[in-house]
Amino acid sequence: MERGQGPRKRPDAYVIGVGHTAFGEAWEKSYRQLMTEAGLAAIQDAGIQGDEIDEVFVGTMSTGKLVGQEHVAPLLLDGAGLADLHIPATRVEASGASGGLAFRQAVQAIRAGGADIVVVGGLEKMTDVSDADAQAIASSGIDQEWEHFFGANDAALHALVAKRHMAEYGTTREQLAAVAVKNHAHGANNPLAQFRRAITPDKVLRAPMVAEPFTVFDCAPVSDGAACLVLASSGVVGSYRKDAVKVSGSGQASDALALHSRATTTTWRSTAEAARRAYTEAGISVADIRLAEVHDAYTINEILAIEDLGFVKKGEGGPATLEGRTGFDGDIVVNPSGGLKARGHPAGATGIAQVCEVVWQLRGEAKGRQVKDARIGVTHNTGGTGATAVVHVLEGGF
Amino acid sequence: MGVPRFWREIPQRYNLQASRCEVCQAIHFPPREVCPDCRRASIGRMGTVRLSGRGRILEWTRVHKAAPGYEKHVPYVVALIHTDEGPVVTGQVVDSDPASIEEGAEVHAVFRRLGEDGEAGVIHYGTKWRTARIAAKE
Amino acid sequence: MPVGILSYGAYVPRYRIRSEEIARVWGDDANIGRNLDVHQKSVPGPDEDVATISVEAARQAMRRSPSPVDDIGAIYVGSESHPYAVKPTGTIVQAAIDAGPYLTMADFEFACKAGTAAIQTGMGLVQSGMCRTVLAIGADTSQGAPRNALEYSASAGGAAFLLGADKKQVIAEIHHTASFTTDTPDFWRREGQKYPSHGERFTGEPAYFRHVMEASKRLMADAGTVPSDYDHAVFHQPNGKFPVAVARKLGFEERQYATGLLAPRIGNTYSGAVLLGLVHILDAAEPGQRIFMCGYGSGAGADAFDLTVTRNIARYDRGAAERLETQLADTTEVDYATYAKYRGKLVMGGDA
């Protein structure tokens, strides 16, 4: 089977180092400390020196509003002691997809041929502001003038998507709750997860309402955390880890920002397009995929994701989840890390942490939650109500 | 929201002033500079038109954790509203019998306070929606 | 030149609080509602104010209006609870009904008679030929201090009147108006104070009754009329008792003042009070009927009017907008806590 598209001379990108902090409420750590911790972990995991780094990308949703700081990429690089290497450093933003987008920018930098070693980090510090402020800032990826200003925050818009899906496909609250139950069960085996205890469907259904039909347990939490990756080009990867993971497919797609401007709310065309592009580039079909880290900011997101990524037919995401087809006994294990729901959702860090998890899985290093025969994994990271989607295909065994 | 930014959009917020592509007659709200279907052909050919303020609920949810400025309304209903002229808008449904709020219900525009820039700042007014009233016996 | 009403509109918020509920909280006599003849009052929702009420009333008036919005030469909103101390409510109404910009405007204040003052001014502008039509509005979301007697009656609502001189369009001609004004401090609110103050029983005889009686008697003297000449009579209604007492004193009967008496159902809508009573009358009025109206504002003054309904009312499209009675019939009761939340009577935290 032909692998990859495009000119043969184009370098491939590999992940040779990963690291992320524990996600949760990190009162003692500033955003600078979190990023430095994750960065050092990834660099040591990769076995590289600072002066080998050609380029740096950082994904963060809103350091400006959360900690009052823009222009964070050089600041964070300085935190790692690397300021006088004058490495090009770029901050990337696409709301909740900031991390995935930063990863894609890093991959493209390698594929462009100008960089051999690229470090990409994702970070968010959400607890330095009040909970109400954090929630409002987490809604900064929706249409401020025509959605948020009229009382529709991020949760309300996703609730509208859920209600449409329930009306059009018969999806039930129990099926939505099954996403949260599964992911909390997975998170229980992830030492870095924010929530590490299993929950029951009843706990989800009876929790306080956020925006009907969502209760608190249908929604990913506010979190602090940072994650980091080291990428190497095919030209130099041989000098590093033998179990480097190849980025065989990278796809990104956009859509109208406001939900009311979409042709349909129950299919996220951005996800479908990004997946199609990534799968085509990787030369794979869904049958090849063994695990996926998807963007379950709300339970409905995972149901839409497994449909729009092609894992199940449109409308079957609810029943498939309730039946256990996305758990460890399923064909594709979805969110073995616990997902955004249980691992936590420091917005900019999520997209990078998803790659960390898939890499650990493909290396066979996911102790306590190892997916068997993990050779190809997918990451799926979205922003707002799906105005940006980023999908990557990662392959081990090279 | 800052003073000029809000002031600029008074015709849209108060009176649902939309745009109409003179090439294909499609109506868009909020108004657009360019028609997404006609694209280049519509440059300089976008006229203005008022929406009637009538529409139907496409979907709705009841919000318990408020967006900033909506705390006094909790729990409140936000909906996707399919206006009679075509555009779908997001808005709060107020002062309506809860039993009347459902997919397909007719709604009409009402003029309400949307928020304010703090106690000393400008007050923002605009459009919210309500379902039909029970008419009194004549 | 005859001048009169071309069109009208009204708005009363849907929320109500019962007098018994207020009495329950403050330990007042449960019969207080009966004593004042105010059984419940209207409460504005958390997103309503004098601007939104004025707009709804004005939009109603323009929807029914035979005269185009472009002919409006002035807009006057009278209230004692304008949303801004400085920045006229009228400009918000103007933008919302798409009037102007070549028109004049200012906001009016004279306690509960700011709306009738706006009508008199509008009459002058039309009769002088300075304006083709004038939109005059009286609206309030007045507040009474917690535990104060005024808390039982201070309510919310407003009405809008389009004034003009086109004989084919006038539905109620205003033949005469007369006013009586003195410096009488019966009720007032100092700049920066949240709630008004009043002289308790001083608000009766030397204030309300004296001014309404004098203005009404002067009006009838100018018009050469007696009470029995009128089919309808409506007076400023701070509660259900005062307007009935003054009507009787002047010689009017229940069959005349019953239609315009709304205070028992909605409380005192201040600048909207006598005007909403007039709307209720106009909703039922027949061609040729004569209407007596007298508004009162503390501070103090009274404006009396003599109106005659014309044949044009048969052609007037009341159905183009929701009737007042529909708004009065469709209500939602709230308890004192919700009322306090909506009216901003709770001390919120620093980050609220």
C-alpha cells in the first residue's frame, strides 16, 4: 500500500519526545512553571540538547485573558533557559484546538524542510481567575457579538447541538452519560489525569444542570496543565529513539464560527474534512485505526466525533458508546487517557496531551491502560463549536 | 463591549437590519460584506433589508450557568431561531409560557436590555424573542 | 387647527406581585391591598426599563398608525425613572422605530405627569405648524423603598401617543387642555437617591386633590362643560382610592370612570398611569364619545384634557398590535425575593 502523498523528497515528521504535567488545579505552579516542567520532560524523553532545537511552537487558548500575557512563545522559551539561542518561537491559537494546531504547524515546519528538530508545547492556566471568569474566557472561541452577547455561552451552544442530535437521531441522555462514565473509568488508570475515580451513570444524570441536557458531568472541567512534544525530521530521526512515532497524516479544516451559520449542527464538517485529509495523506482507512484521542469537551462532542471521524455511521454514536464499542473491548478504543472529561482540559495543552497519549500507547508505555496491538492512532482536536478541527494520524513500529 | 463597537451595530441589534445580495436575493443576518454564494460577483452589490422579527424555534436549551450579565435570568432559554426571511439567529427567549417553548414554535422579536458596561457605563439594548401570547377575550 | 391623537400604543410588563405577599414580608396588615385598592402591581423583568417599555409602546403606536414615521418631528419621553440621568430615553426610541434624524427631542420629568406634559408640548408643536406629528410617551419603572407604603403601588408600564392634525387621521381630538401648577413638595427624589421620599398624608388634600380639582374645574370652565357631558373620565391613579374620590368630588359617576381605572390591577405606573387608563378607554371607545382626562405629578401639577373620539376610530387598526387587555390578562406572579432580585433591591457582591 502506498504510504503518504506529495513529493517523495518531502521530509516526514516523527515524535521522538513527549511529556505532560499532571492536569488539574495546580495552585502552586504558575503557567511558566507548568510549561517549563512539560518542556523539560519532553526534551529529556527525546534525549536532545537545547542547541539542537530549530523552531518552537506554543499553543494556548487565551493567556491574554487568563494571566494577562500575550506574546508568550519567547517568554516560555526563556523559562526553559533557551533565550540566547534565538530560536524562532511562535504562539498559535484556535481556542480549544490551539494545541492540535500548534502540533500541525510543527509538523509542517519539518515537512517544509527548514527544521530538523521542532519543539511544540501546549498550555493553559485556568485557575488564576475566578470560575465564572474561566468559564466566560473558555467561551471566547464562539461568536462574541452574535452568540455570547445574547446569553449563549459555549455550554449552551453545545447543548443545542446535543438537543438537535437527540431530535434527529434519537440519542438519549443515558448515551451521553455513557461517554462520561467510560472516560472516567479510563482516567482512573491515568496517573496524570485530573479525575481518577470511576463514576456511575446515575451520578452523571443527577448532577446539577449546566445547560439542558448537560449536567456538570457532561462537561469537561476547568484545568491547569502543560504538555510538550519533540519532533524530528526523517533526516535525523535515526539518531534518536528507536521507537519514534511517525506523523503519517495531518489534516485541518475550518467552518463558519457561529452555530447559526452552519448548514447543519449535528455533523461537524470540519472534523469530517480534517479526517478525510489526514487519512488520505496517511493512506489509511478507518479499519486500520486502533485507538483515538478525541475532543470530548462535552459528552455530545465524543458522540459526534466518532461519527464524523467515520468510526460509526451518522446517528449511531450514542448506541455505540452505550454498548461499549469505544471502550477497551471495542474495535477502536476512544480516549484511553480519560479524554478531556477525566484527564482534564487545560485548553491549549489538550491537543498536545492527546498526541502524548497516542505516542505512549504506540510505544507500549501506557501502563495500566495499554491498548493491545496499538499501531495506528488518531488525535482529534476542535475549537469553539467546531469552527476549527485538527486530525492527525500517528503510526508506531518504525 | 466598547462604546463605538456597540453603537455601530444599533441598526442590527434594535431593528434586525440585514443584508440582501442583489445578485441572488439571499438575505443574511448579521449583514455581510460579501455573499458566500456569489462571492466576488456580490462585491458592492449588497443591499440592506429589515427582518420582520418573526420566526420559529429551531432548537432551544435552558441555561443554568449564565453567560456574563445573564445571572439574574437563570435559568433562561437560548434558542436558534429560524427567521421568516431565512437567516438563523441565536437569541434569548423571554417572558414565554414554558409549555409554549418547543421546536417549531412561532416567536416574535421584543426590545430588551441586553446588558451594560458596569453601573456607570453605557446600557446595551437589542432584540430578544417571545412566543405568542394568549389573547384576551374581546 | 384641531389637534389630536392619530395612534396609540401601550406596554405593561407581565410580572405581578400581590399586595398580600409584600405585606407578608414586612408584617403589614394583610388587608392593605383592599385599603389602597391595589391588589397587585406590575413588576418589570430584569431586562426591562423605561427605554424598553417606551419602545414597545411606541412600536405599537407606529404599527397601528395611519401616519408614517418619517413625519415625526419630535419625540418626548416623560418619566421619573429614565435609565440614564444624562442621555435621553427618546434617542433610543427614535433608533428603535427608525424615526428622524431631522427631529427635535428632549426627555421630560415631572413625577407622574411627565407624560401628559409631553402631550401638551406635542400639541403646541403640531398646532403651531412646527411639526407634522409628535410622539409623546409616558412610562415608568418606579421604585418604592422596601417597607414603605409606596412599595405596594410603585409599578411599571407606559403608553405612547402619536399626535397630529390631519382631520382624516385624528381618532380623538383634543379640544382643550388646562393645567394647575404650584411649588408643593409632596413627593420628591434627590439626585443620587435610589428611592423617593414623600410627605405621607400631605400627598392627599394639599397635593393630589387640590391640583386635580383646580385643573379639572378650570378645564371644564374653559370648555363650558359639566361632568355629565363626558362618557369617560380618567384621573391619575396612584392607587384605586384617590381617582375614585376625586372623580366623585368633581361629580363623575362609576360608569364613567370604571374603564380607565387600572390601578387595582397593575398599581401606579407613574407617568404611564393616566395614559394607560386613556388607552384602555380608547380600546373600547365609540365615535362621538367624549373623554375627560386629568393627570397629576407631585411637586406639584395637574394637566387636564377634553377629548372627543372621531369617526376615524372606526377605521383605526387596533388589531395591528396587541391590545392592552391581552397584556393585562396574561401575567406571571412572582414572590418578594424574585421581585427584589428583578428590581435590584439586593446588595450584590463585589464581583457581581
